[in-house]
Amino acid sequence: MLNIDDTFDAVHSGQQLRLFNARYDEYGFQPIVVFDGAGRFVNAILRPAKRPSGVEISTHLRRLVQAIRPNWPTTPIQIRADSHNCNPQVVDRCPANAIDFILHLAPTTTSRKHVTDLEASTTARLERSKTGKVRRFKEILDDAGSWSRVERIIASVEVSGPGRWHPL
């Protein structure tokens, strides 16, 4: 299991590769870091403070797998990453290189249509159960409009109070 994420790292002088990031309102770097399933550091790439492109993530993933495979040729590899890593380049690279993947998918207008009934039934279940939180899941098959094939998507909805649902 490889957990891939990026993190903002503010800088306080004029280092090369620094970039202004409006979300953090500062100049900095945004390295891509990789940890294994037990939380041990695997790899990092120092890079400007901007959202990584699909090509950049896919290239990093290719290099990472090339470094792992000679030592562990039969070990299954699974990656886990946030929604900005869920792009056509990564979705295509993973199966082509025998990599399983769990990528967070940001809500879209299309995906919201698939979970409208799930949100309503989860809210109703919370009201009946009188617990503090109810979480439900739904399987969707979709090509997200830009992927080269249909993928299995697991939608999750969590309701934690009256009218308060949170897609996971």
C-alpha cells in the first residue's frame, strides 16, 4: 500500500522553484510524498506549490514502480491518493502496470445525481436509528467522461445530524 499525497511547505526567502499558492496565501513548495501502509516514508519529490498535473503524477508513479519491482517483482502494489490524483493519466497507468488503486473522486454534477437517493435514505436511516452518525455506500460504474474505460466507483455518504450529509 502506497499513500501518495502532497503537502504545502512555506518558504521565507527567494528559493528556486518557490511559487505563490493562493490557497495558502504564501510562497512555498508542494512536495509529493509517499508513505507505505504502515506510515513509513518511501519517497518525496520537491516541486513548486501548485496542483500536480496528471502527467507529473503518472511519471512519478512510473518511477516509483520501476524502483520497487526489481526487488519485489510479485508483490501486489496498491496506491491510495486524493482527488487531484484521480485523472485519466493515473487511471490508465495503474491497470497497465498491474497496480490497484483507491483514488478519492471529487463530487461532480454527474456523480451527485448517482447519490441523491442514497443521501435521502441515509438521512432517513439516521432519523430512525437515533444514533449520532450513519454511513452508507453505493457502487457506481462510470467513465467520468474523460477516462478511457468504465471504472467501479464506490460512493459513500455520511450523515451526522439533521440535514447534514457529507460525501466521503
